[in-house]
Amino acid sequence: MPESVVAITNLSRRFGAKAALNDVSLDVPRGSVFGLVGENGAGKSTLIKHILGLWRAETGAIRVFGVDPVADPVSVLSRVGYLSEQPDLPEWMTVIEFMRYMQAFYPKWDPLYAEELRRQFGLDRDKRIRVLSKGQRAKLGLLGAQAHRPDLLLLDEPSSGLDPIVRSDILAAVIRTVSEEGRTVFFSSHLLEEIERVSDHIAMLHQGKLVLCGPLDEIKAQYRRMTLRFETQQSTAPAVPGAVSVRGAGREWTIICNQAIKPIDGSHVIDDQAASLNDIFIGIAGGVHSLA
Amino acid sequence: MVLRLNPASGVPLYLQLIEQVKHAIETGAIETGEQLPSVRKMAEDLLINPNTVARAYRDLEQEGIIELKHGSGAFITDSVTARAKIMTKAQTIVQSALDRLALFDLTEEEIRRLVETELSSRRAAKSPRKKYA
């Protein structure tokens, strides 16, 4: 079995003039929880649709479990559980009908596990999907994505617009999945707190480009957030070689950096701590913007 | 034992977990011979990656704070309780120092910085530069 569950090499995709994905390469190790972050329109969903084989790579290659998901969708999709931001559910079915319907698709569907999840999520078996709340729909979508115990659980903004209770149900499902030996989770979210909680690997997309990718601990150990106090007021952002971003006003400026920076004349460091994912995210996204 | 982690802080979650387990021992919330939840249970309760819990448990074991027994979980070791008593004493000293500092109306950040500065100057004093003394 290959060590990478998902292997993407030099993937690019254009929509008209817009480069939705620009030369993206990444590997999702088996057994990892891989968090994909990026602002709206950064290319997260586009990337996930390629992994699912819904779109063919224009340039570059995608392998899921070592095979091309476009060439061999059956072998890939039978081992994948997928939940999108707005799960497309058959509105006219009841919960129990939906469960039977899904069972027909997946030879490995586990009816006992499905029933356990249904109870845990508090879903009424005879209710029609049409009348379910947004949170209940998300839970049913999750049940559908999980009950065949997929080797890869793919979640595209699973908790977008949901209340904290449903969000924690979804996180618990992610944790249950990886607790089972060898299963892998790939999920995108703009809620950095969630990503930081459950991921061990992260990647960040910004305007279609991969700007950050690796084990979360390494990334967090690498980036620092330093606050400098200057002797005099600075009317413009001071130049700090090696900084990812520089923000502030007057005498106090906060920089995000991923390498040691040289002391700057006329200033001293008043605070120096590990950067949070949020600091890094805003630093990189903001930093690239200001250069544009 | 109530554990609360803050993913938004720059401190890695496994370190936060280690600190909190130690704190729970120091305050007597868990005692010698008691058992910590399994890795999986702890991960589901805290909603964090099971590998993070496993890593924290491994480090706690290396520090001699817990003992991992295969199949039956993580137990608090005896030697820790003695240490915990000392920490409880130390904590009352910290409390009274903070009570006195309260008169100066400092922010938490300022107090933290004062403590950090003091600690690092002591570290510097200890380092081998005695030639000039």
C-alpha cells in the first residue's frame, strides 16, 4: 500500500482567465488528518473535486490510493466518504429510506454502525429530509459519508454555517475516523481553530497557489510573532528583511516571520512568541496581497 | 478533571495537554494510582487529534508522571504526588505575590513579561561568564 493516500503533482486548472489552481503539489500521508485552509475562492473546493475525480486534471496528475480517480472512479469512490458544504440529499426520502439507498451503493456499508450514528446524531428515522434543519442535514450527510468506514474521509467545509454543537459532532466524527487504524481525513475549513484542533498536517491555498504545506507542529515551530517597539513614530511600515508580514502603527509593529530576523536599529523586541495558525494565515494572505 | 485547551494560542496542543494534566495532579484533581482516559476517549472529549493525545501521554511517561500499561491505560505514578505537594506550596507564594502586585494595577501581559525578564536574567547570571565577576 502506498504511503500517500492522495498524491497530487503539479496540478493546474484554469477557469477562463482565472487560474483556480496553479501548479499545486501535495501528499496526504496515510493515517493523517490533513487540513486545507484558504480564503473563499482560494481553490479549496476545486482541489477536492479533483481528488474525487469529478474533474480531470488539465495539467499535472492526481493519484488516490495510487490510482487515477477519473480513470477508475469505482475503486476510488468505494473507499472514499465525501461530505460537501451543502450536501445534495434526495429531499423526498425519509432518513431510513436514505440509509437503505446509501447501503445499496456501498458493498461495505455497515448497517449497525449506520444505526448507531443515527441514534447518536438524534435523527428521527421517519422524518423526511425536506423538513430537516441545516444541522440535521449535515449530520445525515456525515452518516452517509461514514457508514461504509471509508479509508479516506473527504470533508469540504463541513461545518460552514452550523452551530457549535453540530460542529463538535463533526469534529468527533473526524476523530473517530482516525482513531480507527490507518484511516485518513482530508478536510477544508476556513475555521482555523478547527483545523488547529484536529489536523496534524496542513496546507494553505492562496489565489490558487500552495503557499504553505507540512506537519502542523513543524509549521508552528517555524513561525514566530514578534512585536517591536520603535524609539520614534513610524509613519509607514518599517522594512523588516525576512518578515512575512508587518502590521502596526506609530511605535509598535507586529511582524510574522519564519526565520530569525536581524535586530533593527532604533527598535527593540517587546514580545516574541510562537505564532498561531491565524497569525500565519493572515500574515501570508495579507503579505502577498500588499505586494500585488 | 476538567481540561480546557485553546487551539488559537501559539502553544502546541500537546504541550497544553501536558501542562493541564500536571496542573490537575498539582491541584489534587487526580491522584496517585488513578487512571487517565484512554487516548481515544481523551481525543473525543477534547475534540483533538488522537496523535496529539498519544504524544502528550508519551512525554508524560518519559517525565515519569504517568505509567502506560498496554491495554489498560495511563496511570499516575507515586513520585508525582510528592512533587505536587511542593507545587501547592509554591502556588500559595505565587498567589500572595500576585495579590501584592494587584496594587500596581498591572495588566496580565505586563506581569508575565516581568516574570519572564526576571527568569531570563537569572539564567544569564548562571551562565559561565564568571571571569568578569
